[in-house]
Amino acid sequence: TTKEVNISISEVFVPGGFSSANDAFVVVSGMFPNSCYRWGRTEVQNPSANLYEIRSFANVTQAMCLMVLVPYSKEVRLGRLPAGEHTLRFINGDGTYMERTVSVE
């Protein structure tokens, strides 16, 4: 069986030079606790004007797993953002979060 879990993000790379005519993106990375974790999906919500809440999910298979840390790195598409400063809040599975800022011209 497979279940979906909200995973923690260790690092976020925010490139610069975005314009309101192009899609914005960031690159998230971290470590899965064992080999039964596979990247699943990312959920982006926009609860207020310049705030985006981002949750990342992995699919965990209930099977024999190698008990080693498995690195991951994924691009997260944010879509077209209006010009200005935007706060990106990456919410981890334990309820903690990290914030980054992206500037759009």
C-alpha cells in the first residue's frame, strides 16, 4: 500500500529575473528518511494577495526499505505572478515553515 505524507523542505533556491509575463519557479530540496519515499506533488495556495503557501508531498510505500537518507531536488512552478514582492511560505509536515521572497518585475 502507498500513502501520501507532507514532507519537510531543507533548502529553497529562488532564482531572480522573473517578469509578470513569465512563469515563476523555485527549486526545493531535502532528504527523504528512507528509500520507500518517492516525490509526489506540490500544492500551492494563495490565501492573501502576496502570500503563497507551498506544501510538498511524497508517496510512501509500505515495503522493505533501505534505511538510508535519499536526497531530492524538485522544481516547483508558481505560475505567472503579478509584479511586486511575494512571500513564499514552505510549510513542513510538522507544522513549521520557512519563508523566502521572490521579486517579480
